[in-house]
Amino acid sequence: MLANGRVHPNGIVHAPAAAEIETRTPVIRVTDLVKDYSRGTNVVHALRAVTLQVQAGEFVTVMGPSGSGKSTFMNLVGCLDRPTSGSFLLDGVDVPSLSRSQLADLRNHKLGFIFQGFNLLPRMDALDNVMLPMVYAGVPGSVRRVRGLAALDAVGLAERAHHRPNEMSGGQQQRVAIARALVNAPSLILADEPTGNLDSRTSVEIMAILQRLNRAGATIVLVTHEPDIATYSSRTVAFKDGTLLSDQPNRRIVLASETLAEWPAEEDAA
Ligand code: ADP
């Protein structure tokens, strides 16, 4: 049985029921999270006592102007940096108290990352790229292959398993990166402007895949500058000057599959 709405590499997950979500351990629980950077003799207050929870099964968009603290927040939640003060529980685990190797282990097992620039290794084919997080997690080779192919299948790219990144379009490369983010059945997928390098239609295709994974139970936190992209998520939090400016459920979630179905035909052919 998969715990806490974790996403299986094949994209099929037991999503928690609405009533269940309320009583479960949040995937993210940050309380009074502070991050200061020292710059010479000055201190930059990148995050000022941010308190926020994300429950399993949510799809949260993070917005805010440049310099508002989005990357700092994502780096902390992604266990890539440590807070100056405050508490952070990831799936109930007290992250700031962990050693470096425990943090790396936690990242491998509980988090999947998707980046604006895809970050695929150019000399490896799609399947090898997707299997890489399982190498770090110590998954046996035969299991890696089966799970890697299932993850590629979940993003509609099974037939491209042996293509290298430079033989694929940007949208296909981002789908490989999504498959890579899924393979260790993470508790949380962190996406940093995943559509920032893609054209409008391909961006909606990527959002359709993320919405499908979310409906299947994946918990997603996604940074974007584009208000249109936020309409596909279920909740939007906005940062300003290192604080939470707003935190709103999206009243009308747009279905990316419907946007695609209504896409003008002439652009479709382009
Ligand atoms: P955003 O992602 O919203 O653009 P950031 O989290 O990158 O915002 O930055 C928040 C603030 O922290 C900014 O004032 C930025 O200059 C500062 N900052 C971010 N990273 C560092 C760092 N490594 N050293 C010093 N200041 C930093």
C-alpha cells in the first residue's frame, strides 16, 4: 500500500479521500520559516517567518515577483538548503535536524524535481536519464528498467526510451524529466518554472500531464510567473518581500485537456 498519496511510477496512485486529507500528516508543514543571507556586512531577509502547510494530493502554484523568496522557499522545501530558523516537517520528518547524508537520502526517496531547463544528461538516452534517481536510491538494475519504462509510459513516451535529449523536442524532454521525477514514488514533486522554456501549447500539454498525475494522487508544488499556468492548479500562494502575500484556493480550476481540445486548429498544425 502506498503511503500518504505517494505517486507510483506508473502514475496510478491511491489518492486520499477528501475527509482523509484533513487528518493526515501534511506533506509540507513549515512554521515561522526564516532564511537570512549575509551579503558583506548586510543581511538579506529572503524569507520572513513563513508558515504554510501543503496536504497530500494538493497542486499548489507559487507566484510572486523576482526577489520575493520563491527560490529560497523551494530550495528549503527541496532540502537543498537549511533555514536560519523555524521548523520544517516533510512528510512528518524534521528536516533541519538531519545530517547531510540523511538529507540526500530524504531527497532521493521523498522528492521529485522538475526544472525549467529539463536538466537531462545529454549523453544518456531517455530511459537512462529516468533510471538515474533509482541508481542513487540503490534500486536493483532489473527493477530500475521496469519502473523506468513504466514512468516513460505514464508520460506517453515509451517509444522514445532510447532517444537522447537532442533527438527530442522541448516538450518531450520535459516529459522525460517528469518521468524521472516520478520513478522513486516521491511524496512531493517540486517543479521550478517547468513551462518557462516551452511554447504555449506545449506548456498546456505539460500541465495536462501534471494535472493527470495530481488527480492520481501526486502532490505538486510548482513555481510560475504565468497567471495562466496557475489556473490549472488547485491553490495559489504568492510571496512578496519574503512573506506570504496571499494563499487562495483556485475557485475555477481549468482543465488543461479541455484547453487543448479547444486549441485553434491552425496553431495545432504549427
Ligand atoms: P525569487 O525566487 O522570488 O526571485 P529568491 O528566493 O531568489 O527570490 O531571493 C529572495 C531574496 O534573497 C532576494 O533579495 C535575493 O537577492 C536574496 N538571495 C537569494 N539567494 C541568495 C544568496 N545565495 N545570497 C545572498 N542573497 C540571496
